[in-house]
Amino acid sequence: MRRSRINFFLIAFIVVSFLSPAPAQKLNNNAAKTAPAASPVKLTLPLKEGSLRFAVMGDTGSGTQKQRDVGEMMVKYRAAFPFEFVLMMGDNLYGGETPRDFETKFSEPYKKLLDDNVKFYATLGNHDLPLQVNYTNFNMNGKEYYRFKKGNVAFYSLNSNYMDKKQVDWFVSELAKDTSEWKVCFFHHPPYSSAKKHGSDNQLREVVEPIFVKYGVDVVLTGHDHVYERIKPQKGIYYFVSGAGGQLRSGDVKASSPLTEKAYDRDMHFMLFEVAGDQMYFQTISRTGETIDSGMIVRRKK
Amino acid sequence: MRTTKQKSHNTGLRVGGLFLIGLGFAVVLVVGQKTDNPALAPPPVVTPAEKAAVQSFENEVKEYVKLRNRVREQAPKLSKDATPEQIHAYQKTLEESTRAARKNARRGDVFKPEVADYIRRTLKTEFQGKDRKDIRDIVFETELQGVVLRVNYPYAQSAELSEMPATLLTKLPQLPKEVRYRFVGRNMLLVDRESNVIIDYMPEALP
């Protein structure tokens, strides 16, 4: 009697186990409603002791679920790669800038990062109003163009919407006295891009490239085109287009562009950077966690 | 025989002369540094009449800046660490107070015909030639459907802003930091940087 009762419970357990999904499967099914199946975190960065770590994202402010997915993936990667701050490539808020827009298009998608005191440094895109420079979480300190330094790297945020003489003069005078080992510039419009929609901003390039070359700028980060592109080094300078943090223009990169070293236009993405001495490592990660590009830049002798 | 006084006078002259020569070199270097990029070359020489038109335009802009700064002083201060609510409230206050302070403003008050002609000629020159195709591409790629232009009212917040081509900005009359040029299609706008209010605009500015 007792044995048959045990057998009954054993059989019942086995049947229930086969019919019910495992807890992990349930979790994945729930997640599938809001986000696509994600690849596990696979870091290519070396995580060297004392290195400077930061993330890059551009054209984010759409307020869509996909923007949130990118934000979630950044949180996952931050667990493995604790980056200190994030550079924003502009178009921080699309289609309106009410207090609610600031929430849905910025502070909600990146809530976990903000809660962990990750700082965001913004630049203005063509969809951004200038008063964003006063927004506390964009850390622009009331300025449309500004410089800050972390470790051995100087960062310059420029306003490519309005590159007037005042800004150019400021940029030149700051660079002329800058003794930082690395000089990284970030702004919205790409001097080089293989995207069909906007492409290279030759007008801007005509003005800024001679300055980059003369004063030894190492890396230039931009957005505007809603794709990822790593440009072949131009006059010794590394250019990246990272404009798909919240918007995507699928299939926009010209297939046979001579500028392209690596491009990706199938999903949204963000980037991670690690600077250790004369080496700068980067990894580009899609919304679903797939590594779409990675590599290392060695600082030029100046 | 030279006296000690004379010697020291001569030495002083020499030092002074060397200082002036050095200063001269420094000025040349600084000027050279700021103008060695051909893309940033200043606009071509203008006629006395054009110079007067530009001067008058710059005075009008200065008057506007004085007025908006008076208005701004009365608005609550905006911190560099503001919340979205504070930014929104500040922008609204600035917009409404500016409108009230220049309630009689009309199109053409700042872009008077003389300067408008000068700017149109400058733009025409800059838009000519194959190498200037880029400027046209930048200006006309912006999606501006439904943007209404009205003096004293803000440029639509939800609308895209066209990038001002960098090389073009150096050729136009220079503006104080409170004011910006903008293109909306072929129209050229003068916009307040903070309130986004359209101060004035020139229809069909672009060729």
C-alpha cells in the first residue's frame, strides 16, 4: 500500500515535470515578450588593471522598446565590464522635449545605469534643442561644446550643428595647450560615413579635419547615420559612426564603400572602450548581445 | 663717451625693440593659426554700402540681444544642473516674455532689404559650383514638413534642425552667442538660441 502510494507520487512528479516548463524556460518565455533572445555576455576587452572604461551610444532618444533593449544589454555588459561613463553622440531626444520626453527617452531606458551613478556626457544632435546643455544628467555644464579629462584621455564634445568661428577658436586654443596622451573628439555629424541617407559631412570635415591632424586627435566618435561603421584610418585618425542606439536604418551602409573597415546595419548597437596606456580597445555589441566588431588602436607617436 | 644713463636708455630701447618684434611675431603666429585653414577664410571685401548694411544688421541684432537679456534677467535663473521641468518652465517663460516685449515685431525688422540682398548674394556665391553641392545636400536633406514660420513664435520643438554648413557660417555676418542662423528649406531664420523664438526670417534666401 505504502509502496504503491510512493510509486503514484513518483509517476505524478515525472508527468508534471514533463508537462511544465522549467523555471528557466518560463523566464525566457516572459523575456521574449519584451526582448529578443539574447546572446550571453562575451567580452573581448582585456579588463586591464587601472584602465579607463567607458561606453558609447548614439541617436538614442526614440523612447522605443528597442532603445530599452540596448539599455538593458548595456547593464548586462556593465556587470562584466564596469564602465564609468557613457558618451552620447547626439539626437538624445527625438520629437519633443517635454519633461515626460526626458523620462521616456532617457532616464527610463538607462535607469539602472543612472542608479549605479554612471555618468552620461552628451553632445547635441540635429534633433536636440540647445537647452539640453543645462540638463543635469547630460553633464554638459551649460555648454554646447566642452572638454573633460579622465585618466590620460582628453574628451572634446563639439556642437557639429553649428561649427562657427567662436567654437573653432575655442577648440584650437584648448588643443594647443592639451598635453593629454589621448585626444578623443565626439560630436553628431560624421566627417566620414558610408551610409546612404546622410554619408560623409564634407563641409564639416573641411573645417575640423585639419585641426584634428595638426593637434594630434586620435579618435573621432560620431552618430547621425543610424548604423555602425568603423572607418579605415584617415590621415592617421580613427573614425567611428555609432548612430544606432535607439534608431536603425537597416541596410543603409553602401556595400562597396572604400571607407569601410567594418560596418553593421542589421540591428541597434552600443560600444565599449578600454584605454590602457598606449592602447585603446573597443568592442561593438548589438542590441541582442552579439559582438559585431572589436579591436585595438595603438596611440600614434606625436 | 656714453654715460651710464645713456647706456641704460639704449639698452632699454633695445629690449623694447626686441619686445615689439617678438610681439609682432606672436601676433602673426596667432593670426596665422586662426586663418591657416582655407575653409575658415573670412568673407571677401565688401563695398561701403554693403559694409553699412551689415553694420546696421549687427546693430539690430545687438538691440535684440539687449532686449532678450533684460527679459532673461527677470526670468527665474536656469541652473547648469537643471531638471527637465526647470528647463521647460524657463524656456516657456523666456518665449512668452520675449514675445510680449517685442509684440510689434514684424518680418524684415532685422533682415532689412539691404542686408537681405547682401546675404542673398553671399549665399548665391557659396552655393555655386560643383564643390558646393555638399552645402545644398546638408541644407535640403532636413525633413521639415509642417514647420510653420512665424516671427516671435518658436521653431517647432518636434522638428529637425538643419545643420548650418560650417564653411558658410564664416562667410555670413557674425552673430553674438545668443542668436543663431537656421535654414528651413530656402528660408533663412534668425533664432534665439535658448527660447527657440524666430526673431526674423528671410524668405527665399537660398538660390
